[in-house]
Amino acid sequence: MSVVQLERHGNVCVVTMTDGENRFNRESISRWHAALDEVEQIDGPVALVTTGTGKFYTNGLDLDWLLIAGDDARGFIDEVHRLLGRVLGFPAFTVAAVNGHAFAAGAMLASAHDAIVMRDDRGYWCLPEVDLGLPLSAAMLAVVAAHVPEPALRDGALTGRRFDAASALAAGIVAEAASEATVLERAIARAEAVATKNRDVIREHKRLLYGDALRLCGVGT
């Protein structure tokens, strides 16, 4: 079974991470890019929803893999940047259905979407790098700053605060909190409502809105 699966619900394509903590390693990043390629090539109305399974949306980088990857890890962080940039600038409306914990690069990925629907009874959005001793890159910070209000970004980046759904909603990090049973349904509904909008205009507006962040991620022109 693929660690990243793609299904279609009407005009909405749903990418689901199915690998436990859904950490990013060479295989999962490759699967992500393949899924985005497939959605991007769709002709006509489309929107994108991403989600996880179980108690994790994604727990960020696969640090265990990085410790043993050796030469295979060369250029890997650049690929993570490119994934974040592709989602941020994706030529369709995007919604993250955060079904559980979104930590570190997982919080960054969620924040690259145009909207987040977060499970209301379990899970945190968190940038724990200040506790891990691993500073954010300029590209990572720019992606989060594109959508997360500055007070919440400052709080998260400087203190490692864990935002539950209620506090994330109040801080403007997420657009909606929903029950476990409805988080994906609500995300799909939000995406479907925008799926028929002009994708060329969406692409251009995202370029204008997020051009500096996209260039830092290696996907801007």
C-alpha cells in the first residue's frame, strides 16, 4: 500500500497519508510529488484536500531515516522545501483536513494550504524546533508566515507552543474546528465550494501573494 493515496470526490482530490506518524522521508516526499503532479494535470474544475489517518496528520521529518540515510539524504531538505512551495502555490484551492497532530514540518505543510479544518477533540499544531534545537529555514518560516498571523507565528516559533483546535481557531491558524467524524467532510465541502473558480487566476494570485516564499522554496520564478 502506498504511503500517500489519492482519491477523487467529485471535483475534489483527496490526498491521504497512511503511514502511522506520516513522517517525511525520501519515499513519502516522492509519493507526494507524484500525487500533486496527477492533480495538477487534471483538466477542468478541481480542488485539493490533504489528510492523514489515526492520531497524526503528519509528525514532520523522519529523523530516524535521516540518521541512517547517508548519501540518500543529500538534497532532501530542498525537496521538503519544494513540497511546501508546491502546496503553497498550488494552482487550485487547497484545504488541510488535520485529523490529529501536525508537528514541525507537518504544521508547515498544513499551513501551506489555503485553509485548515482541524479536529476539535485531539491533536496539536506545533512548531517544536525551539525545543529540538533545529532552527527553521528561511523557506520554512516564509511558508508558515504566508498564512499564519504574525502573533501566532511568533508565539509558535519562539516558545514551541502547542495549539489545540480551539486555540488555533482563536489565533487564526485554522479556519474551522470539526469533530473527528466530520473533519474530512467539512474540508471537502470547503474545497468543493471553490473548485470551479478559475485555476489560472488562482495560480497568478498565489504567485503575487506568496512570490518571495515560493522563490525561497525553489518553485517561484
